[in-house]
Amino acid sequence: MKQRIITGFIAAALFLPIVIFGGFPFIIVTYILATIGLFELLRMKRLRAFSPEGVISFLLLWALLLPETYAHWLESLNVTKSECLSLAALLLLVYTVVTKNAFTFDEAGFLFLSILYVGFGFYYFMEIRFIGLAYMVYALFTIWATDIGAYFIGRAWGKRKLWPEISPNKTVEGSIGGIVCAVIVAIVYQLCTNLFGSFGILIVMTVVLSVFGQLGDLVESAFKRHYGVKDSGNILPGHGGILDRFDSLLFIAPILVVFMTVVL
């Protein structure tokens, strides 16, 4: 626990100023985080990063991450992100033939889905910051409140297992407690910032984000259980890897951006 707290403080001291500052430094850091996240998934599957399939994967990831501000870079090449996705899928499929199925169709599918998962998650993570720092703070508060509430309420009153086959320590009571804590924090945040126009919209959005944040955490747990690893990585002592820390955010970021675009 001591190591976990120390790592958390150091990571916050390094990361939060960059989030607050935003701009190009934030883009660079997001690219680094996403690259490490995809590397962690490749390592779970025992695929080599420095290989033809690895190169294709990272190039596609970096293309997907390109913010709207720099979209003209792709436009200058007369390609879109959708065309990059199509080309990468074809190249991965062709590579299964070139290697005579040493690189399999299943591995190609794994890589493609991993790129979408990490790429779009971190892309929308950047988009939230570009929309406004206050929305990024709201997203982080929602995740932190859900995690902390679920942990302590689950330990105090948790009896019914939420999904024991995937994450044996999580409970239904803890999950509900995390949602309640997230809503309480969101209401306090709304009172301080008046960020959203309606408390009704705020509560609905917070409940949805809290639920999907927990689903993101369960998805990461399912990955690790399937591939027989304790953590996605060891870059953060006491916390695991990048995906261990950003699993919830990768799920809620696209939802929050869509919500803000459609509703607000």
C-alpha cells in the first residue's frame, strides 16, 4: 500500500500539470501513454512489438490518435482515418498469408481490436481536454469517486459478488456504492462550477459514466485473467501498467464526448 501511495503521488505530480497546461505537451504525453498501452496488450498476447505486425499496429494507432487540430497532416496525404483502418486490416490479413499462418487470423483480429480500444479511448481522452479542462476534471473525479467508493463500501458492506469469474473481489454493494459516491461528487462539483445546465442531466450522465467506467475495469480484468497475468504491466510500481490505470477512462471518454456533443 505504501508503494502504491508513493507512486500515485509521483504520477499525479508529473501528470496533472501537463493535463492542466494542455496543448502540445498533453498530446505528446497521450501518445506515449497510448503507445505503452498497446505494447502491454501485445505483450499479453505474446506478440512482438518490433515485427511487421507490430509496426503496422503502432502506425495505425498513431494515425487514429491524431487530434482534429492536426487532421490536415492526413488530409495532405489524401487519406482519412477510415482508410487507414481499412489499409491496416488488409495488411494484417495479407501478412497471415505471407507467414503461412505463423501469424494467424485470430492474432490479426486481436491486434485490430486492441488498436481500436486503445486508439479511440485515448483519442477521446484528448478531445475532452480540448473541449475544456473542467470537463476533464469532471471525468477524473467521476472515475476516482467510483473507484474509491466501490472499494471502501465493498469492503465494509459487500456480500454479493458482482462478477466472480472475472474479478472475484468486486461486489454488487461496492458497485452501487461507487455509483452513489460518483453522483455525490458530481453534484458538489456542479455546485462549485455550474458546468452543466441541469442537475437531471448531470445525474444521468454521471450514473452512465460510472457504470461504464466499472465495465472498463472489468474488461481489463477479463483480459488479464484470460492471458494469465496479474497486471497489464509494471511501469507503475504498486499500480501495474498504463491500462490498469486508464481502463475506466478509455471506456468513458468516448461516451462523455458524444454526450457533450449531442446533449449539451
